[in-house]
Amino acid sequence: MAEPDIKERILESAMERVLRYGFKKTTMDEIAADAGISKGALYLHFKNKDEIVLEVATRNVRRVLSLVEHNLKTEKPVPERLSNMYLEWLELILKNPVVSFGIKSVALELKAENREKLYEKLSEFVLEALVPVINEGIENNEIKSDVDPVELASLYMIQMRHAVYISNFFPEFDWRGSWRSMWGMICNGIVPEHEKRKNS
């Protein structure tokens, strides 16, 4: 069996077992058995269970973003595109356990250092996707010219990360309404124009 095939089988086996039995109950022995390899062969590819799950989770972060990035390529105004992408992202992590693997429950069970690695990847993917679109909005006068694209994308990413944590504890909360209200305030600004002039 070729090396890439072995690695893929390991990752697929880990995802299936964690989805079925949970992160804590899954062992390296079980992952190796499901993948049809020896435990020694498993350790040639991954040092521990956290490392395997981190890779699966990182791939799925990329997968979820690829599923929602189409919102950024429409002809709608840029602020609306950004909002629609967030709402679809939220829908996926709340309702689809396969695409949300590693973003939702598993993200909470990973060791702190690996959670941070996962969110670093999320930040990297989000910035890569959003910054060019925000720049387009600035060029089209849909977003104020003094907005820092990286700063806005980072704020957006923090909201995505926040949704991952909170949706685990308050799944019935009206996240869509809450997001629309907050995004509306970000887009409109909360300081009246005359106050802005006074403080400038």
C-alpha cells in the first residue's frame, strides 16, 4: 500500500471512529485496527491521537470554508457576501456533524496547544479568503476606505471562532438574528457622523 493511501486510511478511520464514539473513547489501537495496519505502522505516521485528529480537523476547516466561499464570488454587495458566508458557515457547524468534525465538539476536546494550532489554521484560511474581497469592497466604495482589511477579516474570524464554542452550549440561541444585528452595527458604524467630525 502506498504511503499516501495509508495516511488517508488512518485519517478516515479516525474521523469515523471519533464521530461514532467520541474523541476520549477512541484509542490508537482502534484507529490502527480500523485502518488495517499495525500500531507500529500508525506511529510511523502520527505521534499520538491528538496529532491525527488535529490533521483531520484542519482538513475539515478547509473543507467547510470551501463549501461556503461561493458566497464571496456572487455579484451582491461585499458586506452582504460576507454576511451570507458567515450564516452558511454557522448553519454547517450547527447542523452537519461530518463537515463540522474538529470544528465543534472535537475542537473543545483537543489539548489547548492543538486547539490553538487549529484556530491558527482557521485564521490563515479566513484571511486568505476574505482580505481580497474586503479590498474589492473598498475599491468599489462599499466599505470605507480607512478600514484595515486584515483587521476586519480578523474580527470576522473571531466571530466564527466564537460561534464554534458557544453553539455547543446554546444550540437553540438565535445566532442568525444576533449576527445580523451585530454585522449591521459593524457595517453602519455606531458613532454618528457629527460625533466622528467632533473627535477627528
